Amino acid sequence: MSDTLKPYTMITDFITGREIPNIGAEENRQAVARYLVNQKGYSKENIEADVRIEMEIAGEPYRSQVDLVVGVDVGTLPIMAIKCAAGSLGSREKEILAAARLLFDYQIPFAVVSDGQTAIVLDTVSGKKVGNGMDAIPSKAAASDMLKSYRPLRLPEKHVERQKLIFRTFDSDNVNVQRNI
């Protein structure tokens, strides 16, 4: 048995300009980033890719990444956490909701899952779907208006461990990702 990984090509990351492996849902992530900039009014500086998420589950560290985290301006609270998927979007809703609830000390307002062609937008606190399709993703202007009255909410402590387990369960299925090569 060979230890050689499946060969992959490299592409230029739209956000950072760096060469990155084109594996898994990477082309979908690039499409979402372009859409956010070209159609929704965000700048590249508003978007952070491969954001580290770390937690401890049953005494063991677990580290992963969130595909995209989007803010309105540098130094403001992020407004969206985005999971870019190559397959069924519905099967990734719980994963991105858990990530949006755990990534910071407060719950990021929106959790989004997209394949670059369509999207599901979820309210992180309630877990309810607030829109379908790429048009449902909040624009920078709409997000900025929302942040004027937004009050960050912490995830209740009694829900933290369950959300960690949910995130790890779904995230561990992501085998064709850059962090695993």
C-alpha cells in the first residue's frame, strides 16, 4: 500500500492570493468568496478563510477550521460563518450552526452553508432557516444595519458540550480537506 496522496492541482485563493490545493469543496469556497465580494459588497478584508476552531471534548483537544468567517469592517463582530460543501447542503446545517455557536465567546448571527451555486442561511441562535439561495446571504449594507441593534449572545453553558460533539461528529466526516494533506 502506498503512502502517496492522490495528486491535486493548485489554484490561487481569491481572498489571500496564495496558491492552495484544489481539493474537496475548494472551488465552491472560491465561488462563495467571489460572490460575497462581487455581488454582496464585502471587501476581501472582510472575509477570513480557514479560521481555526479549537475545543476540548472529554479532555481531548479537537482542532479544525471554519471555511469562511465574514465581518462588516475590520474590528467589528463577524456576522456570518460559512461552510462550503460539495454535496448536500442540508447535511451540513448542524455542523455550521455548531461552529457559529462555538467559534467565539458569542454566537455569530448567521450560519451559512453553500456550494457556490445556492445557499441555506440560518439564524444561529434559533437554528431556524431564514433564507434559501445566494440572494438570501446578507449584503454588507444589510449586515451593517443589523449590527447597529445587534446584541451578542453567548451560547448557554448547558448547550456547549452538546454543540462541541455535534461539530466534531460532522466535521470529522470532512476527509478531503486541505488540513488533512
